[in-house]
Amino acid sequence: MRKFTLRADGTGTIELVCERDDEEAPAPRVRSFTGRDEFGLLADGLTPGEQVLLFVDDTVSEE
């Protein structure tokens, strides 16, 4: 797993966009979770081992 630092934009929003190669695949189910100091998104219904492209703005890698 890789670790990234993301910065919210001027509105306080972080946008994460994923793109799949298989345009014919059914849309995945997207879930979210929140805790006191963490939050996240999960996408269900992808093919096991499927790779997706993740697009984010203003990313600074923190490996």
C-alpha cells in the first residue's frame, strides 16, 4: 500500500477520480466510512486484481 498526502482545494474539497479500462463492466458500488480522525471510500464489484487509474490534484508523495 502506498501513502500519499493530499491537500484540500479552496473550498475544502478533495476529489478522487478513478477510471477503469473495462467500459462494459457494471458500475461498482461505492461506500464511504468516517471516524474521528479518518475517512475513506471503498469500491465493490471490481474484478479481483483489476487495476484502475486514480486521478488526484495537488499530490505530494510521502512514501
